[in-house]
Amino acid sequence: VEPPVITDNQSVEKGIRLSWEPVSGAAAYRVYYRNTLGGWSALGDADGTSLVDTDVRSGHTYTYTIRALDRNGNTCSGYNYTGWRATFVGTPDFSLANASNGVRISWKAVDGAYGYRVFYRNSGGGWTSLGTVYTTTFIDRDVRKGGRYTYTVRCVDRYGRYVSGYLQSGKTITY
């Protein structure tokens, strides 16, 4: 059985989601992380082709590898000895407050973030960007008294690419 290959890793709301292509002959998969002694420790098993590591800290890089399992739960493939590296960037924990000039969205700096993109929930239920900032506060001035507004915040890298998950439900405030 061919060794599985991790094809994607993403910071999501609760951790790092690892994804891989299915391998012919595999009944399941076992994901490993590089431990502090330089060896491999089992993170968990997956019947499908993804797994989330929730024991991570923002701004830290982790190394993973994966092996195929047979229907008895025994490893039946080799693995990438070097592994794949993934850096976790946490989801911003933000708060909302009414200010005299609009709704203030504030959060603490997130390790690994270069900037932050602020969104509001549009009338269609999706998210629309209000802009990218490099501070930890944004004021939405385009609000009216009595209006209900829902926001979320996501981290970006220096190229404007998303590097974190986001609070999918958002947080809501009445101005």
C-alpha cells in the first residue's frame, strides 16, 4: 500500500485540519505528530481523509506524517520520514461595543497573524469584507441606530491570504 500524502493543512477555528488523498488498499489512516524527543506519536485515526489537531498553539509550527491502516487497524504502508510542517494561527477572539461613531470590533493580537480582515454578515447570509487592518481594532461607521449587525474576523498573512479560521456564526450587536 502506498504511503498517504498530506495534500493540505489549514488553520480552522479549533486547530489544524490535515487532509490527504485516499490510498487504494487503506481501510483507515493514522496521523502522527513529531514529539519533543524527535520521534513520532500517534495523534489519532481517521476513517476519512481529514483530521483536526486541536492540541495546538497559535504561532507554533507542527510536523505531521500519516500511515494507512488495514481493516484490522494495523499499519500497512510506509510514511514520509520528514513529515509535513504546518503553522497554526488561531482564530481571533473579538468583542463588539457601541461607540459614538459606530460599532467597535476589538481583539487581542494573534501570534502568526500579519493583519486582520473584518467581515459583516450581508443580507444574503454570507460574509462581506469591511477591510483589512494591521491593528487590533476596527470601527464600522456605516451603521444606523437600532440596526442589528453581525461580524467576524480572520487573520491574514503579508500577502493578504487567509491563515486562520473564523467564528462562522459571528457575533451580533444592536447599535
